[in-house]
Amino acid sequence: MTSIDRTGRMARHARALTRRIALALTALTVSTAALAQTSPLPVVAAENFYGDVVKQLGGAHVSVTSILNNPDQDPHLFEASPKTARDLHRAALVVYNGADYDPWMDKLLAASRNDKRIVIVAAELVGKKAGDNPHLWYDPKTMPAVAKKVVDALDRADPAHKADYDANLAAFLASLEPVEHKIDALRAKYRGTAVTATEPVAGYLCDAIGLTMRNARFQLAVMNDTEPAPLDIVAFERDLRSRQVHVLVYNAQAVTPLTRRMLESARASQVPSVSVTETEPASTTYQQWMSTQIDALARALGERGQ
């Protein structure tokens, strides 16, 4: 996806975010001595799927705080708190998405200086920027790149446990192979199949499978919290009624009356739907989360093909 303007939902909260950042900085009472390296290493991840990966790589040697961690809450409506600022100020390592998905992180980091802190931005590792589809964690290339960078940072920050971090990296990369095999199998069977989505959340995954994504303008409008053009709404509903698309990918975490209407239209037209989220569910790993959603997509594609 291109030409994505993230100002939609985020603009509504910019002023409130600025006020909260100011409050957070006022509340900071951490002394310089408290910023010294501790064991386990304090890590902050803006999104919980990055936090989960850091936990898998760091094991007992890291203490991870994930800021966005509720799959039942719209992540675009997040507002910073004094605790967020304190956690970032103390962190030895920070990981966040970038590509304007979490612009509040830039503000918080700029306002809470820590020269010893290592910052990893996923978008920079995979060559993405503001205006690109920001849901990078659905791209199979993203997490291997993030994991390697995280372990490089951990090796530098805590060289005494380098062997553990390197071994954990090898195990993590190996654990992604079953997910990659599932994607390969779906691509071999369903490449070119037309699908649609309420938002481009799983866009990179669909691209990796080789699916043909329809109704891009509708998806971008919904993601940016603007009303899709009437012609785009008509085209979306026509695709569902005429079953020109084989699956509807539905963002279950950011629901509007219009997206619910499309889901109901898909059900009425017997077009299978697959729910995806922007935040990793509790008590799962990143690998399990991705695998579960890929399995659901495989079932939906198979159901439509019958």
C-alpha cells in the first residue's frame, strides 16, 4: 500500500498527547544513578509483539514492558502516561514500529533523553517510511530483521550473556520456519486469488501469499479514520454481493459501523471472513499468533474454493 496518511486518527489526539508528555516529564524523578545498567536489562517495546520477541531473545536477562498490549483496544487511540515516560527514561533498549504507526514514540524519546539507550525502529530495518503500509509485523521479512538487530543490541549492552542471546536468536529464527512454510504452501495453491479487507492490516501477509487485494482506497480511508468515497463503498459491496472476492479480511480491533456493515454483507453473500488484530493476544507468542491467523486464512480460502 502507498500514499498512506496517518494523520487521521493520530491528529485527534496530538494535543492531548503533548499535554500528557509534559505531565510525564514533570513526574520524572529518576536519578542519574538509577540509569546505570541493571540486571535484568530494562527494555520497552511500543507494541507487544516486539516485546514478545525481545523476551524470547533475552530470556531471564531482560525485563520487558510493552506499551500497546490490549488486543481489544484500538491502538490508534493510545495516549501517553507518566508511567510510559518513566519506563522509556529507564530503558536500556527501546523497540518500536515506526513508519508513522506510533509517532508518539518519537515525541516521548525526544523529550526524555538517555544517551545510553539503544533505539531500534523496525521500519528503518526493512526500508519503510511514513506513507507506506505501517503494519510491518505481518511482513515475513520484518521479524527476522528485528530479531537480529535486537540481539546485536543485547550483545553490546550485556556482553556477559552474548552466548545466550546468540543461541536464542538461532532458536527464534528456526521457529519462524513453519510459518514461512505455511505461507509458501498457500502461495503455491492460491496465488492470484482475489480478496478484500476492511483495513490493510494483513496486507503484507496477503502480498507474501500472492493474493490479489481489492478495494485499497476503501481500506486506506478506514485506517485513516475518514469516510470512504461513495463509489468505493459501492464497489466494495458489489465485490461481496457478486462474490468477486474469495475472502474478507476483517480488522476486529478497530471496528466502525461501516466495517460491521461490510462484514454483515460478506456473511449474507456467503463470502468467508477472517478476523485479524493489530495487537498480539495474551498468552500467545508472535509465532503462534501469526500461525493461527494464517491457518484461519487457509480455511477461508479453502471454504470459498469448494
